Amino acid sequence: MEKVRKILVYLSKDSGVPQCVRFVQSITGHFASTLEDEAEVKCSLENNRFILCSGETGGIPLKRASFCPFKHLSMKEGAAIPLDVLDRGVDVGVAILLQSANQKVLLTRRASGLRIFPNVWVPPGGHVQLDERLLDAGLRELREETGLKLEPGNVSPQILGLWESVYPPMLSRGLPQRHHVVTYMLLHSSLTHQQLQSGLCPDPAEVSGCVWVDPSLVKAIVSAVDGEEGSELPPEPEGLSPTISVSEVSPEGRLTESVLPLSTLCSRAPALGPDLERVSTGTKYALELWLKTLETQGSS
């Protein structure tokens, strides 16, 4: 038996033996109809394999962008992808939405030197390593990227949803080089964001900025839907400041307070030209799911 080198995505159909997903295969497209970009699935991490299967009831939402490259990839384009890329398979990541006691969520800006999605705002997260549980991987990435240390026994994790992530995110930006399924996991903290902020010690090689976003700001962020370049951006909501307070991370890891235009966090993913500092499309999806949990809590 070949030794497992990393966690990859497998699909199981009709309770059959799980099969490793090909790099060029659209995972969401496997479960959804041709024109849809969202499905419900069941997932499990078993023997270093992340297994997805159809979920009839009580499943976890799985989504891809409307412009997902693997939704639109032609046979000619697929044949042009280098063999070393095709051999990668589909990787597994986990991202932590850390909710403070006063209902704010931490986002981090990826360092400019990173090869994938530099300068993009996301929750702390990264790859799941061999023999890790999803929660352990998320807490490890949270600690490595932000310095915040949470113990598994002190948190109640909730999987919000799965996102099919591709880089570059659009075919207009080049052929796919990376293919992931990201698990967005919500963790509640008994501390306020000010208390958590005091424990932040980000790794400057990974993180160049930190910001705590509340529901009103999140609603503005998710209203700028990626893939709708032909329409105007929605007007800035009333009651929100035109600037947002953020913590910049110096090359030495020091935090300094700064401000960022609200319009930066409400930017859309551009189809052409230089990419922008923005909130990633997958993060917008996760933040929408987070808003729904708050609505559920408020109605219960």
C-alpha cells in the first residue's frame, strides 16, 4: 500500500469505496446539478482521507464560486495543466472563525510574500496535517498564525460549511495551480475581542494585519458579491464609518493600530489586472453562514 503523504479529498458514492478526487474534478459539480454551485454533503476524516458523500438531511453546505475554474475548464485547458500540478490531488484545509463574547470575528490579512492569495483577508487557517483532527488542525493554525492558544477541551466547534477553493480563482488569471476544500469551523470564546486582542502575536511571515469584524460590517462585506463586476457596488450602509480600525503587523511581529478604508474590505475579486486587497470569496461565504447562526440564536 502506498504511504499517505498528505490529506486529500475522497468521494464516496452509494456507500462505495472512497475514490481520490482528480485535481481537475469539480467537487461541488459532482454533488450539484449542472447550473448550481451549492450542495449538501456529509464529511468525515478517516485514515488520513477527507471523505465526502451525499447528504440527504442534516448535511453540511458545500459551495464553489460561480466563476470556479473547474466549472468552466475546457478539455484543451485541462490538457495544458502541467503533470506535476495534476498529480497534486485536492488538498484539505481548515479555517477558524473565532467569535468573541461580544460577537466579533477575527480576520487576518495574508502576508504579501505568500504565493497563494497574498494580501487577502481570511480567517486564520491552513492545511490539515497527517493524523490530525480537523479541530486540532484549526487550533494549531490559529496558534501559529496569531499566537492565540485555545485548548480543544475548552471549545465547542461547529462546522459552518465547506468551500471549494481554487488558485488562481478565475481562468482569466491563468490555469489552476492549487485545488482545496476548506472547512470553515466556528469557535466561540468567552473573552471579548479586546481581551483576545491582548493575546495576539501574529507570525509576520503569514499575517500582515488583523481586524475584528462585527455583524454590521460583515453585512457590508458580503453584499459585495464576487463575480458581479458588471453591476455597481452596493452603497455603503448607513451608520458605518468609512474607515475600519485594523492592527498592522510589522516585519518584526509588532502590532500597530491603523485604519483601512471600508471600501477595501468591500472590494470584489477582479477578473483581470492586479489582484486587490480584499476579503476572499470563500471568507464571504463563511461570514454569510456566520450571520445565519446569529439569526438562529436571536430567534431561539
